[in-house]
Amino acid sequence: MAKTKTEVFSRPPWERMMRFHNLIQEKSFPNCNLIAKEFEVSWRTIMRDVDFMKCRLKLPLEFDAKQNG
């Protein structure tokens, strides 16, 4: 039986972070669960992205409990 090549296409972290950034620029209140569903990754992956943006990129991100995002 011949093996078939299957390709897995994953979106890089940069694409997720740019999506998050764009939603913030649009005055939206993204949250980790919504972004995780959109990119088909775990919410923990998105949390790591957010931590990277806050700690390494020094972006002023804050959670707004009223807006849940």
C-alpha cells in the first residue's frame, strides 16, 4: 500500500497575534476562547500568545471584565 502525503497547515503564532491586535484596534474586546475557536487551538495557546505580547512586545493589554475581553 502506497503512503499518501498529508499536509497539515497550521497558522503561525504571528497570524494569531495580528488577529488579536486587529480586533483590539477595531475597539472590539477579543477573549482567548473566541480566538482559540477561530484558529482551532487551545485557549492556553492563546494565553501564551497574549503573555508573549505583554511581556516580550511590551503591549499594554488588559482584561476588561465588563466586556469579557
